[in-house]
Amino acid sequence: MRPTQWRRTTHVAIGATVLALVAVVVLVAALLTAGPSTEASAGKPTPAAATANPSIVPVADSAPKPLPDRLAAALAPALADPNLGDLTGRVTDAITAAPLWERGADVPMQPASTNKTLTAAAALLVLDRDARLTTRVFSGSRPGVVVLKGGGDPTLSAAAAGEDTWYRDAARISDLADQVRGSGIEVTAVQVDVSAYSGPTMAPGWDPLDIDGGDIAPMESVMLDGGRTQPVSVDSARSRTPALDAGRALAVALRIDPAKVSMAPGSAAGGKEIAAVSSPPLISRLRDMMNPSDNVMAEAIGREVAAGLNRPESFEGAVGATLSALEDAGIDTTGARLFDSSGLSVDDRLTAETLDEVVQAAAGSDRPKLRPLVDLLPIAGGSGTLSNRYLDTDIVKPAAGFLRAKTGSLTGTNSLAGIVTDASGRVLTFALISNNAGPTGRIALDNLAATLRKCGCSR
């Protein structure tokens, strides 16, 4: 996503069953295939059967754990970089959950998009990973009127069948229109019911300029391609009227005047359902949220968590539900002061301790429902918002492929929360939050995290 004038956002267990995820870095396979040749059939020896020799091994539970004093000494040079600004952090052994290094871990800081780690964890705890959201069309209170009722699915697209959409396997307006036509109703007007969501559409600490910058859209319960005005462009601005846009797209698909579309919250009540389409499953939408750091998707999933705990589908309801789900899972949320589910708000505050506890719970064995979170984290030098990081200097290259983390970035803020396999083969979890950072703050933070990979620090 494109930066706005005044701030920038990133859009851009481990039990024995999950530990190998971080160890998969290089695959060197010697696959020698040889069918019977004319020489072999002439009496020469036939080559031995081909075997695969992949360089992939699980991480051993017995790998030595870093010693806290040695780890602190290894981190000291990177910590001396003034571009880190005000830094808090915590590093934990993934197997034992023992903290190995801390600095101000209980101090609330601006987390930026690492807040999405909490949203993803709450969704995995509360919801079925195959859960889908439904967008419906109802008959209206007057003949010829139909009502488009949002169910919180931001993947809905107006793209025609066969055309690309922003989200994979997105629901389509064209399918709704086909079903409406099949109902036999002669449509003359469309109303849009956004009553599934409540409260304001913009969170405290959001800048309206972020809509034009492509970082966010007003949160309404129906929208197209996450509110993007250019559905398949990474540089797209977002719409200021996403629900109205969706209603107009349905009108166009039904070949009626889009000017005959109106916003009418609650208008679906009492109507008969005549069409419905469903979103991709939750696990796909979580991946769409975490890898490119999609703010709109995060806010929609936060409201889904709220609904799952019978709370209002609002900013306040989503944040309350998320923190409640984490607390019930034994995660300490002391100091959390959140106003959204994405981390876009400059008013959000979160501790490194809470972030690290969430990742550690996913990496450990006590909360199996959280294990998919490990796979949702971008890979250093390989995927999502880390695809172009950890590739350019000898300081950070050793961490490429061995580190997975959710990124966060606002003006003056850089953060990382994730897992890394150190040089001894031990898996560590970590959370690092840098506020009031200097001009090369992100580089300084990557250098610090890369040190965790290079340091065995066990002797």
C-alpha cells in the first residue's frame, strides 16, 4: 500500500509437529531419473534406483538453549544503534516458555501492525477456521425493491466471472445478480443494509488521508475488494463510500440505474432471502490479513470475533472480544489499550510481553488451536511484508528463511513479533517494538532480530 504524507503502514507448538516449519530453508534434492537405456539393455549395468536427499530436518527439542547473559552480550552491539529510538522487547525459549532477554517488556508501546497478531490469534481461538461470511439479497418492503445486506465479507467483488479479483476465491456480485434474476422479481431499485456493523466507521487515531493512500476504508459491512477503487492494483486508493459502491455494482449487474441505490440500514428485516454468496474460509482470509498486512481485512475479522462472542460488531466490540479471548487463553494483556484490530491507530498501545506471549502460545504445545498462527507469519526474505527484507546485507542474510514475523510500521514506529531458529537449532519467540525511531529504524530493527539467528549463545 502507498504511504500517506504523515505516516507509513506495513502492508505491504512450536511442538515437534510445528518446529520443522522454521527449519525449511533450503531444499537440495538429488533426483536422478534414468529409464532403461539402449546401452543398459545391451548388457551394461542398470543405474541404482534414484533417491531423494532433501536438506530438511526437524528442529531437535534437545538443541541447547541460549544463556541469557550470552544472548544479552550478542544483542548489545545492535541495541546500541540510536535509530532504534525507544525500544522494548522480549525473547523467549519456544519450548520452555522461559524468557531469555527483556527490555521494558511491560511498557505499553505503539505496536503498529503487529496488533494483527492478536486479531489472528483471537480468531483462531474463537472461530472455526473454515467459517465463511455470507452476503445476502432480500426482497424489499415495496414491489421491485431488493435489499443488499452486508454480512461483513470484504472480499466481495464486482469483477465479472473469469476476471481477476483482489482476494482469491472471492464472492461475486454477478452471482448475486444471477440469483436475483432467477427469483422472478422485476427489480427497479436497490437498498443497502449495513446494520450488521454498529458504531463509527473510522477508528480513533485514523487519518482520513489514509483512505486515499490505500491503507484503510470506512468500515461498513459490505464492500468490494476491501474497498479498493482499482480492484487489482496494489497502489489503489480506497473508497469513502464502500457500501454504496457495492449497491451500485449490484444495480449495474441487474441493468438498472445505479442512481436508484440508497442506504437503508435495517431494510432487510422481514424480507425474503432471494440470493446469497459466501466468502473464502477464515484461514484464507487470515492469510490475506497477515501476509500483506491488510488493514480492512483485520478490522472485518475483528468484528467476526466480536460476533463469535456475542458482542457488537464495532471497533470497541472487536477489541474487547479479542482481548477477552486472549485472556481466557492465559495471555497477559495488561497495558493493552487498543482502538482497532489492525494497528493503524496511532493511539493503540501494547506491550512486547503480550505480543511475545501470543507467539509463544502458538509455538508451544498447550494451545493447539493457535498453531496455524506460525504458518501465517511472513517469512524473512520469502513472503508477505518480509519478502524484500533480510536479503541485502551480510548482517541480516543469515536470518533469511529462518525467521518468521509479523511486521509493523507507522511513522517513527517499527515492530516485529515472531519466531526464529538460532544457530544452535533452538527455536525462539520474540517481540520487538521501536517507537520514536530514527530514519534507518527499520534496518536497525532487522539487524537486531537477525542477531537472534546468528547467536547460538549456549556456551
